[in-house]
Amino acid sequence: GAAFWQTISGEHGLDSNGVYNGTSELQLERMSVYFNEASGNKYVPRAVLVDLEPGTMDAVRAGPFGQLFRPDNFVFG
């Protein structure tokens, strides 16, 4: 799942914090399919990450795109 969001973020010109740094209007088209716009020109994934083990969620949060997600997007247990 984390690799998917890394790829989609790159295709839409987003850095690992969800800030748009793209160079093309095409990158902004259909942004709302995968992301919601937050304050400060930042985008967050339209996703809920679910797993039975909290360790998996910790690995995603500690990864290169862990800051992309809102804390309440993680469900485990």
C-alpha cells in the first residue's frame, strides 16, 4: 500500500509531505480522485489504512511517505 501512494504522489507532483511541487497542469487534473486538499496547499490521501497488527501501521508511518497520511487514517487492532 505504501508503494502505491508513493507512486501516485509522484505522478501528481506531490512531495512526501503532500505539498504540490509539480510542473504541469495535468498533474492537478483528477487530483481529487486520490487526494483531498487540506490547508496550506497540502494534499492528503483519501484512504483508510487497516491492519490487525499495529506494527504494520508503524512501519508505514516511519516510511518515506508516512507524513502524507492523517493520524486518524490508521485503524488497527
